[in-house]
Amino acid sequence: MNRIDQRFAALKAEGRRALIPYITGGDPAPEYTVGFMHALVRAGADVIELGVPFSDPMADGPVIQKACERALKHHVRLTHLLEMVRDFRREDGETPVVLMGYLNPVERMGLETFADQARDAGVDGVLLVDLPPEEADLMGPVLKERGLASIFLVAPTTSSARAATICAHGEGYLYYVSLKGVTGGAAVDAADVAEHLAPLREMTDLPLCVGFGIRDGAAAAEVGRVADGVIVGSALVNRIADNADRPEAIPAALEAVLGEMRQALDA
């Protein structure tokens, strides 16, 4: 049982919902990311999704696209993110870390090399947006051998047959995309989310976590009533962008946003 499974088991025993923040590694500059990760933990993060900067983040809206651009200006690469996780682990050996990104950087590094280095750095799970479940048999066993969870997305437009395939291959938790479109889009509709989560619960025992469109504590609490966890990205990345010229103010800004969501979820 890796750190992700342990964390969700503890949350279930406590009757609490997971709070999963996302930030882009290296934004606004690489030397700040580890400090931001610790700030997220202080604010109540249960799992951290660390985005791998990529030049063509097709699932992401303008907010995260610009975050990738800011990181790439500093030549941040996948190897740098692995070093960031290694640095984070020097003080935090408990909070699960998931690398979220796209397949190309992993393929360039080489799957087995990536899996070995991710394990050694202290990564717990991998979510590759453009890795189709039909090809999961190529990557899943390599990750699993090293104790890394393969995490997948399910969208409102996913067919029942394909959702079943995804559930069969998924580990750690299932990331349900709450709306059609890209990150940072419209506000989430909890009633619609509940309707789509119901059949997924018949297919899998994995925790169902919801992302896209969660902007504040009220939205987090609403989704938390129907999901096992909420994932927040653009609301945090916006705070980083707003303070990019004074990064020393960013940890407090992140803690304020995430802390409100933590309080709302726990209430």
C-alpha cells in the first residue's frame, strides 16, 4: 500500500474528504516550488499534484498554459521536477505526490528510467493526460512494479464501456473531470457531478475525486458532499500568477485559498 492508498484509507476512517491541490512545477521559477508544496501541506493538502511543464498542454486552459510557459522560460524539465520531489521528501515523508502531465516527456526520458527515478525521488502516482487506457498495459506494469499508481481521467463524455476500461486499469484514485472543456472553465455543477459519479461507483472501489471548475470553499464543499475528494488547480495557479513578481508572497496566498477550502470541506 503506497502513500496514496494509506491517505485515502485514513480519510475514509475519519469520514473526511480529500483535498488535492495542483501547481505547475517551476512556476514562476524552479527555486520556489518546494516551498509552495510545503505551504499547501500546511493549508491542509492531502495529496499534491505537481504539474510537469509542457509546451502543448492540450487539456489545460489559459491559466495553466501560461504557468507552463513561465516554467519553460527557466528551462524546467521532468528531471528538475523529480529533484523537487526529492527535496520535498527531505522534510515530508508522508504527503503523497502525483506527477501530472503528458506522455511526451516520459517517452523522451524512457519509461523504465522515468519509473526508477520517480520511485527513488519519492513520487507516489503518475497521471498522464494523453495516455489512453487502451495503452495502459504498456506503462501500468512498469509503474506498478515500482509502487507507482497509474491514475486516469474520466470525463462527462466518456462512454460506459470506456469508463469500465479506465476503472479496470486505474489505481490510487479516479480523476473525474467535472465539465466539458479545459481547466479553469465554468463553475462546477454538483448535481451533474453526482449523476455521473453514481455509475462509476458501480464499476470501481477507487476514490472518486473531482476537478475542473472548483474555485472556492463553497464549490469545494458542494462537490465534497458527493465525491471522495476535490482537486483544485487554476484557483491556485492564478494566485501564483498574480504574485509572480513577488514570489515571497505566494505561500501565504496559496495557504489562504486552500485553507478556505479545507475548512469548508471539513465543515
